[in-house]
Amino acid sequence: MDERRDVMKILWDNGIFPTTREIDEIMKMGGLSYVMKKIREGKAYEILRKEESKFTIIRGDRDFPAGSGKSESFRKLFLSRYMKIRKILESRVSLSGFVNLDYAIKNESESTIIAMVRDIRDSKYGRILDLEDPSGHIIAYYNGNENIFPDDVIGVKGNIRNGKMYVKEIVYPGVDNVSKKEKVVNSENGIAFISDLHVGSKMFMKENFLKFIDWLNGEKGKNVKYMIISGDLVDGIGIYPGQERDLELNDIFDQYALLSQYISRIKNDITIFMIPGNHDLVRIAEPQPFLGDEIRKMFPANVIFLSNPAYISIEGFNILIYHGTSLNDLMDYIKGIKYENADTMMAELLKRRHLAPIYGNKVPIAPMDEDYMVIEDIPDLFVTGHIHVHKYSIYYGTILLNASAWQKQTEYQKMHNFNPDPCKVTIKFLNKPGLETIKF
Ligand code: FE
Ligand code: ZN
């Protein structure tokens, strides 16, 4: 009898309120140890799940394993990135017959290699690239005008003479570059995309958000069965200079408690996926793990906490979710790009098959043995947030979406001359191509 009581207490603490019959089921499944295991794994939402699950979390509900030590891990991280992206490039017909760099250097002829860009600079001869693969490195000259970022892994075709390479063509792992049709699924259900709530900030647009919740709970929102929030759930503390002045709540736990109050108003047949962003209570280095137990237990059981990035499939429709911190870095490397061109930047990420391609700029990268920021599969929809604009387009059949925020312009943003485009909800109906946008 005691175990039943303990199970009940733990479930209540986690915002799950089972019926007597459900408790019977849980006891059959293994009682307390079953419940504890699910909670430890961050899968409390599975405890009461009766019907066959309509979504799969492909990547994003496990903690990332620690690396094997700082400098050793960075070496392994870059090797992992190189190998993962090389595997994608190997399937490109135009790169068949590629060779190791040491072999190409010895043979001094027309060669195809797969290399990482270790350094890049402009010169009067065009761009000079320092290319490297596990067997060696070479200085290469290139006159093309594609965007090349440091640390890009690319296929390179060219001539080698006197230990230098004269590049003719660069191949990105990218997408297949054939116009593919957008995926549609035989389901009336819809997914709502929002981002960057920044609850706890004085600029959080409470009234607009409440209007959205009413819409969701009402007749018009009845087909929306899922919601995805791409990070910056709360405003956090100590994120930027002078943030104290912008905060309504200066305790981060109070901020999450308030967020939970809003989220709990949403009808519980909507499954809500949340990833953290740079304002949330997890390490800032990417990939970011999902939020800790002390936060998760404040929320109802229809909320699923995922890591940043995460990759999920909803009724067969595959979605890559990333907060978008690296978009700021891309701004420094793409000439003439504006925040409003979020989709162009997202296409650059997809083209590189990497979510944070530039190392050592603003996005801190965690030292790990495996690179989890590689985009291993092309999603049907790729969503980010972070830059507080609303933009979407289609890139070779993949929908690129920067989901809108719920925060008014801050003094800090004003200082940086940045105008957000808040309170827009994007809905993806699974049986229709394209997206619908509603402004609240
Ligand atoms: Fe944000
Ligand atoms: Zn952010």
C-alpha cells in the first residue's frame, strides 16, 4: 500500500494526476521503480500514455554524454564532424573517386578531396583556403564567390601543382538540390510554432499570449494538437548587461513557475514540445541538454522537454528544432545579410548540414566526443527562433521557419537597432503544404 502512496505522491509532484485504474496499471508496469525511471529519463509524459504514440523523438530526449576531457574532446569533436559530413558528401555523384589529401598531394594532378576549411582569407589572387583532412593539409586558391565559412566540410575539385591546390569547384553536403515536393501527411491535425516567450521580462506580451491561448482552447484552434516552442522560454537572469531593469521577476524559478501557469491554461490534449535557448536554465554551450528535473516537475504531463537541438517526427512529419543562436554568428560572415533574412541563413545551415558551423565566434560549443550539431537527416521542416523575427520559405522541399517571439523591443535591442516582429503564430496543418500565420 505504501508504494502506491509513494507513486501517487511522486506523480502529483510532477503534475500528473492519475485515476485509481491508472495507478493499477502503473503498479503492474513496475510501480515506483518504473515511475522513477521514466522521470529520470525525462519521459514522465509516457507514464500515462495509453494510445499508440503519434510522435517519435528521434534525437533530443537523452542527456548528452560528457566528453573525454577538454582538448582531447575538441579534437574528437572536429573529427566526428568531419566524418559525419564526409559520409554525406561521399554519396554525391560528383565526388565519386575522391582521394585522401596526402595521396592527392603526392600525385600532383586533377583531384577530388573532402576537406575541412581550417582557415580562409582574402588576397589579390582570390580567396586562400587552408584545407585539411585526417591525412594532411594544403593551401588552396579559389575564385568562386559562394559563402565559405571557417570549419566548413566541403568537397573540393581542382588541380594540385607544387603542393598548392587551384580549386575549380566546391561541393556542399547540402540537400539533394532537386526540387522536392513538400511533405504532406494524411491527418487533419496541426502543429503551432512559437518561440522566445521570455516570461519574467517586463516586455513579455502577456495579453497577446493569453489571446493566443484562448484561440487554442476555442473552436478555431480545435485541430491544433501539437505545439513546438523553440527556446528562450523565460528571460533568465544575468544574460545581458543591465537586464535587471527589464525584469518583472528576478528569480528564475519564479519565471518558470509563471510560464507553467500560462502553459497549464492550454487544454491538455495538446502535446507541447519545448527546447531551451540561451536565456534558459541550462548550460549555454551547445548542444544544450533539456531542462532539469526541478523545472520539469513544475509543468503538466502534456509538456515534453527536449534538448537544443532536437529532431522529432509528428505523425510521420519530421521536424528539426534548434533555438538559432548561431544565426547571430552567420550575420558576421554573410555580406549584406539582415535579421529579416532568417530563412537565407537557415538555408546556409542546411547547405552545410551543420547547425553551428562557425567555431569560436559567439556560440559556445561544448567539448564532446561526438558532434550532435551535424544535420544528419534533411527534415521536412526546420524551425528556429532566437532572432525574434517571423520568416518562412521553402528550400528544396524543406520548410524553413523562424518562429516569432512574444517580447516587445527591449532597450538593449533598441540600442542595437533591432526591431522584433512578435506575436505571430505559425500553424502547420499536416495535410496541407505551406504554413498559416495568425497575428495575436
Ligand atoms: Fe530570445
Ligand atoms: Zn535566444
